[in-house]
Amino acid sequence: MKRSSHSLSTLLAFLILFFAVGCGSHQTSLSAVKRPSHRTSLQEIFKEQKAQREIKGLKALLKVRSGGGFFSPSADRVILLLLPASFRIDTTNDFGLLLSQVVSNGIQATLFWPQEKKYVQGTAEEGLFAKYLELPLDPEVMVPLLAGVLPLHDETDYQINLIKNGKIFLLEEEGQRIRIDAETLRPLQFLALDSSRLPSLEIRFLEWTTVHDRPVPQKLKIIFWKSHRSLIVELDGIELNPPLKPKIFQIDLPADAEQIDTF
């Protein structure tokens, strides 16, 4: 009887030990799968974005789908970008006639209509672009994003979480919310928030291409939440880091050009 009791005690002790070790091992395994190191992931995202900053400039054919205004669907456009905040858009008709030019070096902006010999010039503020292009463009934000470069702040400013069954990293900062593909580390969505934490600008990266081994956005959706407008932007024939001099982002206006507004 004593031997049977001793055997039973030994068996119970073995089972307790077995399940304790087994369950502990199982929990560790699940933790390793479901909760990877967020700090390591954040470092990898910033490392990838540092490599993306090798893109200093971009030239492409620009296609924009919108409801009229400056961006008429029948026009051809060439866009030039020089990071961090310079851009130029030349719009021509089917016969190659220059219809309009928009240039900004991030400080000063000029909108010129050569056929009418009229122009607008002022500081590169959202108000100027919102009034004449019906788009509240912020060059410091838009120019890098068109090249796939996120306007990130310091790494320590961000919180990171996995969502969508671990397929997407969600980065959150006081004024930004960013979704990144967990496998490719390419941005999927950039959302800028105003001081009230309401959406002001959203960029959705719909399609990517590769140029000289660098991923570049090829199709984007831009949503201007406050003006309730959106654009589908497509880039074709992309050239990376073409030789662009700062003078390209200035317009030599004719002497008889009429300035119709200033900002």
C-alpha cells in the first residue's frame, strides 16, 4: 500500500513537472511568433528609410486624375523633384505647347501661364497652391513622399505595433500615423494629423516599381481631408537622381509678364 502511494506521488510529480515545462515552452514559442522585437523592427524601418534617402532627385511623366482645374486630364506633364522640398511641373498640350509651369524651391513658389503671360509668386505656402491649384500642397511633405521617403522625426518619438495578423507595422507619433508592410518595409499609408488629432493629409501607396535597385512609388492616392479632395497620381518613365541644378526650380519670367497675385 505504501509502495502504491509512493508510485502515485511520483507519477503526479512527473505530470506536474511535465505540464509545467511543456506549457512554459509553448508560451515562449507563441511569444516568439506573435511578439517580435518592436525595437529591432523600428530600427530596420529607419535603416530602410535611410537607404531610401539616397534618392536625391527624380524626373518622371506625371499623370493625375482629378476633377478639372490645373490638372486637366488631356494635358501632358513632366515633374522634377529635388529633395527635400523643390519641385517643378511643366504642363503641355498634345502639340507640345507649354500651358503652365509650377516651380517651388521650398521657400519661394511661382505659378506661370506663358500663353496669358500671367503669374503668381510668393512664399511656398499651402495657401498659394490651394487657391490656384485647388490643392493644399506642402512641398516639405509632398516632395519626399512622392519619392517614397517618409518625413520621419526622431526614432524615439514613435510607438510601433503589429496589426493585420502581423503583416503590417503601425507607427504612431503625435502628428503622424504610418502603416508599413512588415515583409518589404515599404510604406502603405502615411497620415498626417492636425493639432486636434484629425486627419489633414493622407497618402496611400498603391503601386511600387524598382529603379536602380531602389523601390519607388508608381501610383499613389492623395487625400486632402480638409478640402474634401483626392487625386490619383501615377509616375511613368521614372529617372532617379538626374542632374538637376537649383536654377531649374526658378522661372525666368518675360519682362511683360503680369503678376496677378502675391502671397
